Amino acid sequence: MTLQKQAMHVGVRFYRVDGVELVLVPLMAEVASFTRSAGDGYFLVALMGEPGTAYPLDLRHSGSYEPEYLLKKFKLDRRGYSYSPEELAQALRQVADDLANEEVD
């Protein structure tokens, strides 16, 4: 068995938007060998309190927060989940706006 490790200090972000609680971990180009989705704009988005709900998203592209897309990627089938795909989409739009504002500052 081969163990690979790459440690980086990254700015993990925690958001609460209208009751939707999210954790965002930036996926840097340096970790591209560990994931297909890495680089500018990509974040590993995890839903707090929802086991198994994490997916890499490029929050610079509006298609990443379409309810139908989120339904499939986060497997939100409305059974046992706190958030609907529409609620998650709205929260991610606000998070994307906040991230865009960070870049301007």
C-alpha cells in the first residue's frame, strides 16, 4: 500500500445562509493530482449535519448551483435531508457573491 499526503494551509470557510450550513474548502491547483476538480474557483462544498453530502463545485460558474444539478451531485432526494435543492442553490448563489466580493477587496 502506498500512502500519499500533501498538507497545505488553506482558508476553510463556514457559512450559514437562511439555515443552510455549509463548509467550503478551497481546492488548489497543487492538489490536482488528488482530485479531478481543483484549481481556481473550485471548492469542496460540504453540508453540515448531512453525512455523505460533499462535492467539489466551481462556484464561478452559475451552472454549479442549479437545483437539478445539486439534486444529483449531493443526492438530495428530500428524504431525511434538511435542505431542498432549491434552498441549497439559493445559499450557494449568496456564497458565490460573497466570494466574488472577496476578490474585489
